[in-house]
Amino acid sequence: MTVGIIGYGTSIPKLRIKVEEIASVWGKNAERVSSGLGIKEKAVASFDEDSATLAVESARVAIQSAGIRAQDIGAIFVGSESKPYAVKPTAAIVAEAVAAVPDLTAADFEFACKAGTTAIQCCMGLSASQYIQYGLAIGSDTAQGRPNDALEFSAGSGAAAFVIGTEKPIAEIEATFSYTTDTPDFWRRQHAEFPRHAGRFTAGPAYFKHTLGAANGLMNKLGTQPKDYAFAVFHQPNGKFPYRAASILGFEKEKIESGLLTPMIGNTYSAATLIGLSAVLDIAKPGDRILVTSYGSGAGSDAFSITVTKEITKKARRQPVPVWEQINNKKYVPYAIYAKHRKKLKGM
């Protein structure tokens, strides 16, 4: 049975902080930092925004795009590593906020930055097996970064939600392939406020091994090649890794640029790959094939082969405010206001 994306929605905070603003506080060379990360600025969640509120906003847009009743959703899964409660499901908050019925299954997922794509896989299985009519998969994060750490320059905020089902999908999910190993490149221990990372170790043995492993595994499974895809979306911890991954796999640079958003909003963690996919769906045409590969530290990648259908051209099937329009609707804040919103001032 064909399973696919019925609707989608994104939520990107309006506030931004430039890399040069953060660099000036810590006495670093802004041009060198920005060039090294491939990031110019990042999205900042306000004091009244968190991964739950962003998840709710993206979910409402996704349900509107799908043109379905929230009461027909049988599963809600939220992937995040910055949930507001250590023990209290964000998925239940979303269910109540979108007016879904209590007769559904719900859970929060965590696998660093790929928990959102894992949520999609779970919704695919439940929907294709007809245990549910529709599933709602969300990736949402207000990513943390220790002051003056590389993560502070890159960790952004955002959410993306996808309604998954079998009825009139705007994009069919042909296949998925996952690649997982025990690779400790990034972690946050219990009670620790900020995560730690293994520096350059996060590249070769971590990001590239898993991203390339999943993407190649998927293409070998389907017998496809990079030339068969109109777009490719990769997890984007910075603005450089996706270009390198695309080049190694054989994708032209132009095929990833529509979904490469980290340079303008930072790494939105569980939402990064999904917001990138949303940006592609905003402009994709029927018949376009999309390769999507997430990455989560710890470590693993989920790859998907997706084909856009004619349904996407019908009225209101795309989200009403495209991703790039949300990105361009912004307001810059100085470091002091950023620190206040992100609760980095501990004496208050």
C-alpha cells in the first residue's frame, strides 16, 4: 500500500542573532567563525517559545495542508532533544492543542537530530498496516549551546510537522533505509544543561559514515542513482557538511541548495532535515524525486526516497507560508536580549 506525506507545516521563530554578534562578545574573529561553520545567523526562540509551542504551531499548519480532521489522527510522535519537561510528553500537549481525540497513541522520541525522521518511519508503518488512518510526525527543537562553544554559533530553533497516511499523498515515500552504530560523537548526561561534542570526531566517523551509509544503502536498495533525483536534503549541523556529503555521493551542488537552510537559521536539530524537506516541497513539481537523509548523533541516519505527486498542485495542499518567506520574516536581537530569551542568565 502506498504511504506518503499528506500535509506538512513548519514553524521558525522570528528572532535572529548574527554570528558576528556572538563572536564580538567572546572576542572571536567573526569572519573566520562564520566561514568555518558556513553559518551567517540563527533563529532564536523567544522567552515564550519552546519545542512544545513550535511543535503545536507546525502541527496546525500540517493538518491544514493535509485538509483532514484532527480527530482522524491515530498517532502523534514528537522528536526532540530539548523538550520542556524531562517527564511529561510533548506529544500529549500537541494532541490537546490540535483537538485530536483521546483515542490515539502518542509518544516523545529522542535520537539527537534524527528523532523526527524516526517518527515519520513509525507513522509510515502504522498507516500502511491500516492500524491508523493518519499519523502526525514532528521534529522540534530549541537547541542548546554552551556560551562560547561552537554550538552557540550554530544551534538554532524551529519545528516541522508531517501528516503521514495513504489517502491522496502530495508525496509518496517509496522506501526508507536506516544506518545505526554506537558512535558517541555528541552527548548530554543526566542533569547536564549543555551538550558536549567530540570536535572533529563528529565528521568522518560520525556524520559522514552514517549519512553516506544510509543514502548509499537506500539507493542500492532501489537501484537508483543521484541523477534520478531532482533534490537532495541532508541533515545540516553546519553549512558545509551537506555540500561535502552531496559531492561524495555524486549530487550536483544545485540539488541541495533549496533545502539547505542552516546558513540562515542555524542547526534546528530534530527539525533540520524536516524543515529542509518542507522548503523543497514548497517548490517541487509533480514527478520530482527527493532524496532525504537525516543524521542523529549517537549515531544513526534515516534515508528516504520520495516522489512528489499531482496532489501537491491542488489548492491549499502546500503550507500557506513557505519556508523561505518565514526565514525572511525576521528581527535581529543583540546578545544581551538573546541571552535573556534563551535563559543563559542564571542569577535571575
